[in-house]
Amino acid sequence: MPTRFRFSPRPNQAHEIHWRDFDDEAFKAAREQNRLVLLSISAVWCHWCHVMDETTYSDREVIDTINSSFIPIRVDTDQRPDVDARYNMGGWPTTALLTPDGNILTGGTYIPAPRMKRLLREALSAVSRGAVDMGVGPYTHDPDDYDGIDQLEWGRIESPDGDTYVDDGKLWDTYEWIRDDLIDGYDAVYGGFGTQPKFPMVEALRLAMVDYILTGNPQMGEILTNTLLSMAGGGIYDQVEGGFFRYSTTRNWQIPHFEKMLEDNSLLLNLLIDAYKLTREETLLQTALNTLRYLEVRLFQRRPPSFCGSQDADEAYYSMDADGRRRMKAPYIDPNVYTGWNALAVRAVLNVWTVTGDESQLSLALTVADTLRSKLYDPEVGVYHYLDRDTGERKYPLTLDDQLRFIDMCFYLYSVTGDSRWRDDAAHVISLIMNRYVGEHGLLFDIPPDPAQTRTLLGKRYDFHENARAASALSTASVILERDDLKKAARQILSRLKHSVESYGAMAAEFALAVQDVLRPWTRVTVAGCFSEADGVEAKSFLRVLHSTVRPQFAVVPLDINIDRAAIESLGISVDEVPVAVACVGRKCLQPQTNPEMLLAQLDRDNRKGYSTYGNEYKDYKQSRQEITDSYLGDTQ
């Protein structure tokens, strides 16, 4: 079935171009007709993509030239992140001229009509003179060549010679370098990092939060709270309808780019709740609740129960007050159900519930999670990237990012509800990843390579950020599932990624977080109780209390007395009085507790004696990490 291409919502003639899907048939046509491919990568929420549709791609000469002399391909970046990752030329819209084998010749972002005409003429002239090898361009997609088109990507990973193992000390040094780079880039006046444009950089803020919790460094606490409060009071936050715009064009957060993304709002919602748990700053909680209200009112859809992907930018609409907006048509909302972004939303809504106890929030999260499981999860392959709401079809690609977000959602659902089905789903998807995505030196491909094809349009590619995220996910899984092999796989990924960190600076925050997850001892809280729907109220309340604070390297593992009795008894836990929990930090286990508040207090007392400095004055991080080694030697091997 042909793809339904999406264009600017305003008048334009871009649809008159004979757009094709990104597939083998399009490139086969290019080879047979000896034509270059013109690849357009756009987005439904992208302002300048709309402008290009309305101007450049509506220019009669441009339309006629493309139709007569090129093979035009149209890609939506949200629907095909695999294509975008390999061909994006620095932003949206992207226009790339390719050989019939899919190799990049030239391209750019927004291209006005006069420059586009010149570009097309020059490309055709080069082909006619024989200056372009129509079979092999300057970059290759040979599946055995990892240094080809990846040279153009922000997500590329360096390929050092020799042994790639990096010892723990060097990983900690890298952690500190990333943390220091984050501090150096911090804007003490307005919060955030750098000048403008200014993005929220959620993972950098999460790193500041985690470092503050573990070291007590007040500067890291200031980075977190000042940035979130500045954003909440600025123009990047919609003061009328709630929710965050994608980024600010100004240093002071006042003038945003007006698109709203489910991904960004889910990440920020989750962080706001964690920051509230840490600081008890009411403004953070209220901003979080208003953000959730935006997700429920604007992005939630009932068929199927899920969150839409984005809402379009419309400066005129968002400049209005509430009354003015009611008189206008709201900006377009993308109804497609994107797996990874919905998984982030479920995770965030569950986190809100752990603070409020509002059962409607728990119900919402479970309903959306069930949609992902029933509509987008296939035990044979993992999770598909998105559900086309118009056709009801689930669509490729099978991205690593979607698998990781789904795993994280499943483990969190398991830890806050005690429903072991979510744990089992997460474990199964992890097995699929380890069987199908692992490549050189243990790194994970962004999409699984097809072993049946010796050559493909989409060459093998590793993504730095996704692999860092995978290291954290595998470390979490190793604790919950008690699988040392997963911790070793995570450790191997970090060694490999270490060689590329300097290219990212504070943008490598996820790597720094993964260093913490892989090298620090975890607190594993095993909770024995009855978690069935009928009589599991008390046990679920117990779990919610355990999640009422934010704690790095903290895993809650519920075991149902009706299902997991053997596992419970093997831990020496009596089920005479349930729910009951035992917390183990590294190799040290504390006394069982039937009161979750007392268990958390017990952990805090133990932390003050041991490796952690929760709530204490800041001390040098090298001293802190040495205490980890001295107190828990062997726990992370």
C-alpha cells in the first residue's frame, strides 16, 4: 500500500511532485533510468518543512525538473528514524541528492527555490559530463564497512585499533570529565546550557540530579532546579495549555519554536516528578501536573487508547490567550502511535501516580501500555516503530531505541504493580536484542541487520546515545533478572563507547549515567506479597511508597506469594506477614521490613554509613568513588 505523504497544512503544490517511498523499488527505478535520487526528509511538526513545501516544492520549474529528471523520495523523520539517521544533513527539512545506489552526493537543510534550481542544474550537468559515478559515490553502504556514511552522523562511534577494554578508573575519569563539561556549559543566569538556541537537554539535567544525590554537590542541585524553574516560568512552557515546546530560540527561554513533541514532554514530565521527589518544590509538581493535563487533553486519543506523536507549530495560535485559542483551530496533531514515545509517556504517568496516588493516572498508564503490547509488540521480532492510525497497520523499522524504551516501561510497570507479565515481556525483548542487534565489540546496531541480504540501502550503524542507553538498560535488567551476563555486556558497551565520548561533551550525559549504573552497587529491594487485582491493594500501596523517593541504582523486585513462593523461600523471607521486603545493597542485606517507610529510613541510615552521601555535604568525587571500591569490592565484577 502506498505511503500517504504528508505536506504543509497550508496551501502548496508539493504533492504534484511524484514522490515515492524509500524502498528498493525506488532505487531500482533510479538505476534503470540512470537518474539521481532526490531525497526529502520532512516532519509534520516542522515549520521550515512547511515553508519549503509552500515555496521551493511549489515552484513550477522545480516541480517539473524533479519529475522529469530525478527519482523523488519523501520520508517522514518520525516514521523512518533509520533513514533520517543516515541521511539527515543537519536538520529539518533535509534535501539530499543520492546516486542510484543510495550514496550521498550533496545536500542541505532548507533550500530556497532559486538555490534549488541551481543545485538541480549543477547535479544534472555533472551526471551528463560523467563527473558522477552513478554506481559508487563518495560514501559506501557496504554492510561490512562501518566508517562509510556514518562519517556524516552525530551518532557515529569511533573505531580504535587494538584492544577496546577500558578499566574502571578510566571510565570514572570519563564520568568526571562529562560532569565538568556540563558544569562549564551551565548558564547560571537563565539555567540550561549554552546560549541560544537552547534545548532542555533532559539527560544532562538528569545527570546533574543523580550526581547531586550521590555527592551532595550543591552546584549540581542548582543546575537542576534553576533550569527547570526557569523553563517552567518561560516561553518554552505553554502557560495557557501546559506542555513544553521543543526548544527556545533565545537564551532566556522566552521565544520558543512552537512544536510540541510527545517525546520531549514525556521526558520532562518524568524528570519534573523526580526533581519534585528530591526537592519538594511545589512549582515543579504543579508544572508536571499541567504537563500531564496537556498530554491528556491534547495528545491522548481513545481509538486506540494511546498518545499522539506531536502537535504542529503555529505561532499565531500560541500567541493567543485562552479565549483567543478557543476561537481558532488548534494546530495539527499527528495521530500515529509511536512505540518509544508512548513507552516514555507511560513511564512518566506512572511516576506521577507514585506521588499523587491518583488511580486515574495508574489506569491511564496501564491502558496505554496494553495498547503497545497488543498492537505493536510481536514476540517474534520485538516492537514495531509505530502504528499508522489511519490504516491500523504496524510499521517498521524495528529500532533499538523502541526496544529499549519498551523494556524500560515494562520493568517500571513490573516494579510499581507487581504484574510479572511485564517483567517477562522485558526479559524476552532483551533476549531478542542480544540475539539480533549485537555487532562488533558488543555494540548494538540501531536496526537489526538482515542476514539474508549481502547489500542493503541502510548500512549497518551504531548510535552512541542508544548504546549508552542500552548499557543502562542491561545493567537494570541484570539486577532485576539476576543475570551477570547482561552486566558484562553493558560493561563491554561502555569500554567501546569510551573512545567517542570527547566528541559529545555534556551531550554524553547518558554515557555518564550508564557508568553509574554499571559500576556502582545497586540496591535491590525484594518485596513478597500478593499482587493480584482482587486482593493486592496493600501490596501495591507498599510498592508505591518505595517509589515515592528518587534513588539512583535502585530496583524494586516484587515476588507474588502465589506464583513465586519458591523464589521467596530461597531468599529466607517468611510470608507469615505480607507484604514484606528485604533490601540488599551490593552483597549486604538488611533486616526484613513490613513497613515501607521504615525500610527507606533503614536504607538512608545505611547509606550514611556506606558508599553514598545522600543529603550530606559535598565531597570530592574521587574520594566518593574510592569508598565504593573499599566498601563493596567485588560487587560490580
